[in-house]
Amino acid sequence: MTGARRWGLLLLTLAALAQPAKAASDKFYVPPTQFSGHYQITAAKDGEKPADSVSGAFRGGTGSFAYDAEEKNLNRLRFAIDANRSPFAMDYYPEITFVAASAKFSEGKAEVKGTLTIHGVSHPTRFDATLNPIDGDNEKSVSLSLRGDFKLADFGLSGDASLSRLGESATLLLDVQAIKQ
């Protein structure tokens, strides 16, 4: 190896080492005991303001994601909601899922764009997320509140007699406290 080539390799190595290390995202898990999910189905009449609504709670759920506290980035978000004993229940589709690749928080708020799956139908959906403060050790847990609105027709649910009599659109409200893995 020539002297110039050695110097070039040495300079490249030093340049690579001089780069600041990128903070790694920590993995978090949402246990069923730390998952709270609610729904609201709203009926609208002739394009006017919503008239009536039906609301309730899901029996449970779980989730996981990666979170970089320094950069305020949320990655690989996945929630699975137990839809049994709710208007969304169906024997062969017992859960609702939401999956998102990433979101960036600014001043504790983020727009999380992902894929919501209900009754086996997937549709792009946006959730508004809030990063909630936690008393105690913020490095071991993360608390999030998410709200997402969608039309039942987007998931093929407008023809479902039990749901269509309840309303045209729905809101999912999720509150979770995730534990660092």
C-alpha cells in the first residue's frame, strides 16, 4: 500500500470516528394493563352537524414502538385493540390494528400517519398524538394519547346494519403508557 493511500484511509477512518453518534431509539412495550381505548360513533344528518353518538370502551389492547427521546421521534408504532364486545366485533376479525412507520413530535404534539385495519380492510388514517408528561422517571416509560377519526364506509362498514344504524363516522381515542424494554 502506498503512503498516499495509507494517509487517505487514515483520514477517512478519522472522519468517520469524528461524526457524532446518532442517538438510538429505545424500544417500548404497552402492556394490556396500561392500554385504554375508547370509540365514539357519530351519526350525521344530511351533512349537518353530528346529531347523536354512541360511545364505549374496548376491552383491551397492547402495542409497541421505538422512541428517540432526544430527537422526539416515534418509530415502528403498532397497536392491536381487542374489538370483542364492541360494535366493531366480528368473529374472524377480533382486533383492530394501527401501524405507523414514524412521527416527529414538536412541542409535545405529532401527526401520526399510518394504516388502520378494521374487519380485514386497511386504510390510511391519521392520528393526532400528544406526548404526555409522566411523574417520576421519564426514561423508563412514555405516555401517549392518540385520536383518530374515520368514516365507516372507508372500511366497508356502511353496509353493516348494526353499525350503519349507529352512525357514519367514528373516532378512536387511545391512551397508553409504554414501558422501556
